[in-house]
Amino acid sequence: MARNRQPAWHCVANLGDADPFEHGGKFLMIDRRGIYPAELWVFSEWQEEAPTMTLHTIKLEHCFQVPDRKCGIYTIGSNIYHPYSREWFGSRYGLQSVADFIGMDVAEFRLLFCGNPYDRAIAYDAVASHEGLANFDQYPRTFDTKREAKAFCRRMLAQIKKAEALPDGCR
């Protein structure tokens, strides 16, 4: 019998506000099975005029530095089979523009994409803030009731508390 290879998502950090329902949240999600790359779930704040909340998903691909053959500087890519292919936002001007947007040195910013899931979440969140969430997820999940949205936020925060209680090697 074939085993189910679907991700078992678990929230390990909130990069957003302390109250994600009131001010939006950015949840770092890890697949406990270790099969799928981490994801950043970006939760908008509740909109009273159009009573909904949206949840955008950003896949946190592990990247590596790619030399740009034309000008000799480095950019980033995630395709190990095509080592000179860069990410769509990884042009020499794109990375510089996002790094300037968040006030970080471009070399330091580029290394965030090559780091652990938390570092990658910071990097991809910066790109999403600069370029727009629709470039990562064109069909976000929508919550239509406050009750459903608050329950989701509470569940994510509870998972973070549970993950914080685990020893370092178990997270």
C-alpha cells in the first residue's frame, strides 16, 4: 500500500505582528516529514469593508549563489539542473532594489536565500513586500467569517508555543 506523501505542516514561527488576526501574520510552516520545502503563509488583516481575510502561500525554495556571466556579480537560483538559471526576481537590479527597500547590503540579503528556513522566510517576505504577494500566490485562500479566521490564528499560535517547548534538535 502506498503511503500518503502529503505535507504535514506545522507552524514554528510568526514573523508578523503579535496579534495576527488584528494586524496580519506571517507564519513559517515546516513539513514535519521533511519532504516539502518550508512555506511562509502570509495572513492579511481583517477587512471590515469587505469582511474577509486572505492567506497567501510562498514556497521558500533553498537557493544558491549563481554567477552572472555578463557582469561577474552573483545572483541567486534554485534550479540545480540549470546552475546559471536565476530566480525571476534575481536579476542584478532586482536583488539590489529589494535589498535597498529593506535597508540591507545586497550580498548579505543574497545569503539569506541560502540559509535556514527562517532566513529564507525573511528574504522571500522582503521580495513579496516589494514585488507583491500575487507574484507568489495568485489564488489565496479566503476566510469569510471572523470566527474561522480567529480560529486559524489561534491554531497557528498554539503550534508555535508547542514548537518552542521542544528541545532544539526536535524542531
